[in-house]
Amino acid sequence: MNARSATDKTQTLWVLCGKWFAVGLLLLLAVLLLSAAVPEKHLSIYSTAANYSLPIVDRDSKDYIGLLELLEPLGTVSAKSDLPRWRLHYNNVLSEFAVGSPRARIQGRDAVLSARFLLENGRGLVPVASLASILPRILGGPVTLHEESGRLFVGSIATHFTASVSPDDPSRLVFHFTSPVNPTVATEPGKVYLTFNREPVTSPASPTLTFASKAIPSATYSENNGAAKITVNSTIPLLASFSNDSQTIVLAPAKSQFASTAAGASTTLPPASPPAQLPAANPSLPVTRHYFAIVDASHGGNDRGEALSSTLAEKDVTLAFARRLRQELESRGLSTLVLRDSDADLSLDDRASSANAVHAAVYIALHAASSGHGVRLYTALLPYSIDYDSGPFRSWTTAQQSSIPLSKATSASVATELKKDEINVRSLTAPLRPLNNVDTAAIAVEVAPSAADILQLASPVYQQLVTSAVANGISAIRSQLGAAP
Amino acid sequence: MRARITIPPNMIPRYLVIAVFVLLTAALGMSFYAWHMRGRAAAVPVAATDTRPVVAPVAGPTEQVTLYVAYDDVGVLRPQSARIPMPSVRQQRAEELLRSLIALYLDKASPHPLPPGADIRGIYMVDPGLAVVDVNAAFADGHRSGVLAEELTVASFIQTLAANIPGILRMKILVEGKERETLAGHADLSNFFDVSAVNQLTSQLQATQ
């Protein structure tokens, strides 16, 4: 009797174990599925020096961000870990953070963070919520943080807008922005979305705007995950057109848009940019504006590029160089777009498509290498192709063909400037995509350390030296590049 | 007088608890041991466990050929004369040329090291003027990443073939019989190489900086 009871209990025990195992497995699966569905959070930073985006990391259920990465595009910054302290120099301001503690000292004065300071692989992480209190002291100017939506405005940088229906045609909605904008336009039945990923567009007085128009009754403004979005509610399909140097966007019914364009009316587009009118049937097609230079930080996301050292990946070095190069080019009056401004995965085709869509005068891909010394400049080594009459179409694999002379001239100009700064430089051709797919002057810059120390690639001084020389080279040939088709 | 031991009805017998505990400990111990052994096996260098068959030596008269050898330290390509057995069939000649080049790169004193186990699976000469080189996964997966490092490998292969086997106009490199986007993140393998363009590249690569 006892033996039978023991057997029954064993069976019950095993059944219970099985049930708990199944429940645990289901919970694990649910957690995995939920974590996969959550999009990566970003903080968009807007400043006069650069607009960029950085990933937010979750630690102890709080949002954190790398302080060094945040400050890098804004000025000269360096950090030193001296446990339990982490010291950061930004221009002439010294900040000291205590690892694992919320206490800090900025320019000799105490500061308290909203959560403890973290140090991970030499990377100093501060709570996003504390940026509004510590950044004004580090940067020496006002900072506005939209914590919920992940947007940070450094200085008086905000772009404001007004929206009103045209008095003579209530089916036309006119947006006026205080500075040029380049939103992504997408549509779905009854709605048009203008998404501003890079522009510091801020909310109007009321987030909901109503109009005395049956065709366009209202619009709403919202912010989320580092982007601002205007949703226009409409009862008819609308087209977007840009004018006034991309400071005015007009949403109008498709027919009236085509009629006004055909009649040569006032709708003007930015020079050398592709058609900016988007039919409602083309959702998610980006509207582009003109940039002089496209800087492409190679690799990114899962593609880490070369492992330069145990802690230094090529993708991080190229991103740092790209941001500095943008600063250098823009300080010389050359509008610049960084194609990959975060740790994103971009295919080679996507990079070339984006570069071609923008119709920039020059495309610069950035690479980093551990072998050799100095800088290597590459122009495209075109693949084998058979000449045949393709009419108005250009082959994707040899799109660079007609721009090769200009690319070589650009490479020569950059090489001259690098030599002036006594940087070892070598000019070569290379079978390196997407150079051959770009239909404007295109070069790749591969930066190696000047001496044996690979960590020099992460040094702000070396990055500054190289990007400044590259920007000088591009600037020196700007008149030739500007005349490019 | 002997005391009677009774097991309360809601209690698991001790022998069962001990048995489960022993089994669980054994299972955990074996898992840990297996995990430890797996780690050790992974740490053993590939070359030591490389048991792939060695290609049979080629018989036939030796010939003087020119190999274009990459030198990483100065980032150049230099022509180098060698005498190797060369069969009469074009395809086998091409394979022999590249195997000689790879043997040079796999040597301890290699000027341009390739990963252990790197080899070609075959070369296919497709008329008119197309050579398709199929390398193995070890070749591409373990290749060093970098524009110049990858370019030197590609140029060295193409120039060596073009210099010794006339009539090759274009070349394609496959990895394990399949098309691959890049060799190790940089050199484009998705297109056909134009041999005349690589000739010009070789001239650039023969000059030191």
C-alpha cells in the first residue's frame, strides 16, 4: 500500500515538474518575443554643430546614454578612467563622475545625477533624465530635453512652424517652417504623415490643429523615439510639394498639383534634387533635399568591419570620423549629410541609392584599417561590363563611369591637403562597393594609424587632423564639384 | 521492542529524494564537463585538426612562371619568378598557379598571411575569356578584413592568372561555389573583375607609397 502511494507521489511530482517546465518555457518564449518586438530607443540631438542620433541603453529600468559619444560631435572631448573616478574633458571644462554613485563634480561644483553613474568597457553612461541638469554646465549654454520622446535641443536651435489652409483654396494646406526641413512623407487612406528625423521641429502652441476645410479638417503634432511627426487628416488624396528653399510644404489635392506644375506655377523644388511631389499611392517614399557632400560611415549594426583591437571596431571608428568630417565640411560652408549617423545596418545598395537620390556633388566613404600607416584614398575600380546601348538608363554596376575623372580629381585634391599636414597618403583604385554604384564624384578614405598605436584611430586629435585635411581637399575643389551634373 | 517507522501520506520517501538529488547532480556535472570539453575542443587550432585530403602532386615538366606576390608590410604587389610543374590542360595550369601562390601565403614567413586551411576548390575556364575561381570557406571566412588587405589578395590572384594564361578577359571569384558580396567586408566579389582594369591596379600596387 505504502509502495503504491510512493509511486503515485513520484508520478505526481514528475507531472508537476513537467507543468512548471512548460510554464517556464512559455514565459521564456513570451519574454523573447516581447523583447524582439520592442524597437531600439534613440536620443536625437540637435545643435548648430550637428544633428545626430544615439542609441539609449536600459540599465536598472532606467534610460542611459554614453556621455562621451554625446559630446563628441559638439567639441573637443576626451575621457579618462581612473577608478573609482571617470574624468571627462570637454573643451576647457573638467567633469568628474564617481562610478556607481549619482554624485559628480562639474567645473569644481557638485552635481547630483538622477541615478548612479555607470562605467561599461571604459564607456561612461549617464541617466538620460540628468542631461537637462548636467549638459548646460558642461556646454555652457541652454539645453532643452524632451525626455519622453528622446529629443535634446542644444542652444536655441528649434524649428517652429505654422499651418493654415489657403484662403482661396481650402483644400490646400500650407506649412511654413522657420528653417529648411526634409521630412519623410508617407500616406495611408485619410492620412498624410510628415516625419522629421533630423530637424529640430518643435510643437506648435497646441498639438492639435483644426482647419476650416472639409478636405483637410485637422492635423496633429507628436514626438516619439527621437522624431517629430505631423499627421494630417484628409478626406481626399494629397500630394506634397516643397518650395521656398524647403521652408514651405504645400499639401494639395493631386489634380490641382499637377495642374499648377503643368502651368509653370509657383511650386519650386530645391535645385538638383529629385522630384519632390509624392502621390498618395507612394507611401514611405522619402522626399530629399540637396546636400553638397554625402559622408558614409562604412559598416554598422551587425557588420562590425575590421576588429581593429579587442575593443575597437571599424564601424565605431568610421562613425566618429564621419561626424567630425561633417563638422569640418559644414564649417567650410559645405552642407553635409552623414548617411549612417547611428549604429544602423545599411546595405551597400541602400547607401548608393541614398547617395544618388540626394544628388550630392561628392560622396565620401570612410573606412579604417589596422595595417599600414596614414591614409589611403580609393576611387572605383569598375567591374567588367559589356558596352551596349541602354538608352536613357545607366547600368547600376558602372554608374560611376562618367564621374571617374571628377572622382580622381577629388582624390588628388584631398591627397595634396593630407600631404601638407605630413600625413602618409596613397591613391589607388579598388573594387570597393558602393563606389561603382554612385553617379557623382566618389572616393573612399581608409584611415590607418600614423604609427604603431592602433588606438590613435580613436584619438580626437588624430581624427581632427585627418578630417580637417580631407575637408580642405574637398573645399579646394568645390567649384569643380559644384559644376557636376 | 522495535519502533515502527511509518511514512506520513503527504511526504516523499527519502530514498526517492536522494535518488533525484543524485541524478540531478550527475546531470549537472555531466553538462558542465561536456561544456568544458567543448570549450577545449574549440580552442584547439584548426590546422591541428585539419584532416582534409591533400591535393595530389602534379606530374609533368616544370615551367618558369611569374607569381604576383602581395607584401603587407609595404602594401605592394611584386612579380616573382618560380619553377613549378605545369600540366598541359589550361584549367589545371590555372589551379596549379593559384595553389603555388596560396602555398607561399600559408608559409610561416608569409608576406601576406592567409588563414589556415585556405585553398581553392576549383577553377573553371569558360570561353570566351572568363575564369571562375572557387575558393573554400576557410579562405574567405578567415581572411583579414581591410580594403588594401583584401584588394592585395584579389589582385594577386587575378594578375598571376592573367600573366601566365593568355586570353583571360574577366574573372569571377566564388566562395564554396556561391556568389558572395565581399571577401571580408570590403573587396567586391559580386561583380566580374575586368582583367585590363586589374592590370592598371597592379601597376599602382607595384609602386610603394
